[in-house]
Amino acid sequence: MMKSTILIGCTKTVFLLVLLAFTNSIYAQQETLPKAKTDDFWEHVQFGGGLGASFGNDYTDITIAPSAIYNFNEHFVFGTGLQYSNLKQKHYYSSNVYGGSLIGLYNPIEAIQLSIELEEVSVNNKYMDLGGNYKESFWNTGLFVGAGYQEGNVTLGARFNVLFDRDKNVYGDAFMPFVRVYF
């Protein structure tokens, strides 16, 4: 009950912050801009995401996370992404994680990028040991707040999951470094 109350509170806060940010940018305009052509939409869209692969002694970790963002102006960006991860430790553990996310980016100055990302993933874990097999499946919500240094299309930074739950076997830590690339 308390977790859903916190989630609802965080969701309302994120919605309010996004609403205030966009309202502020609307009122900040000094002059009226000409009406955008439909063709201009794709000029403001960027595609990117992440790919990851890690291999070791009977260990495999593969992640695919494509995303797309829309640049409202030089400061505000909003987008969405998909994610799939497959992790296996031979004779011990396997996991499939899939889901999606919404991301908001804010560049107060050219080199600094602040981010907020709401992620919802389905987690399917299977543990294998001498005592038998154990499976667990659940949905996990993450709310990541981050900051990074941006140079061109690449941003290096870190994000923190404010909804991190150590009892959920999704991420090992609430703090995560990232490399974000969009073309």
C-alpha cells in the first residue's frame, strides 16, 4: 500500500514538473514563431539507444534498448524507449527483462543534460540449483533522475533510481552510470 502511494506521488510530481517546464518555455517566448510545417516534425526527431553485451565463463548478458526523442527546442526533449535484456549464468540463473520507458531531457546549458526517466519492465527470473528450480516474475517500476556531460550527440553521466528496491532482483544498485547516444 505504501509503495503504491509513493509511486502515485512520484508520478504526480513528474507530471507536474514536466507540465511546469513546458509551461515555462511557452511563456518564455518573446516573439511568435511561424506555424511549423508537417515535414518539420521529422527534423526534430532523433533515434538512438543502447546495446550491451557481456560474456564470461558460462555467463552471457545481452541488452538491446532502442529509443526515439523529439526536440521541442534546444532545451527540452521528450521521448520513449523499449528495452530487452537476457542474462544467463549456466546451471544457476537466467533472466529475461523487457519493457518500455518515457524520458525527459533538459539542457540548461549546451554541455549539461539533466534527465528524468520512468521505466516499467517485466522481470522473469529462473534460479536452478541442486534443490530444484525456482521462478519469479514481477513488474518493476523505476524512476531515474540523472545528469550528464553532453558533447555533440553523446552524453556521459549517471542516474539514480529513486524507487530502487533491494528486494527486487532487477538492478544491483540504485546508482548507474550511462552513455546516451542519439543521431
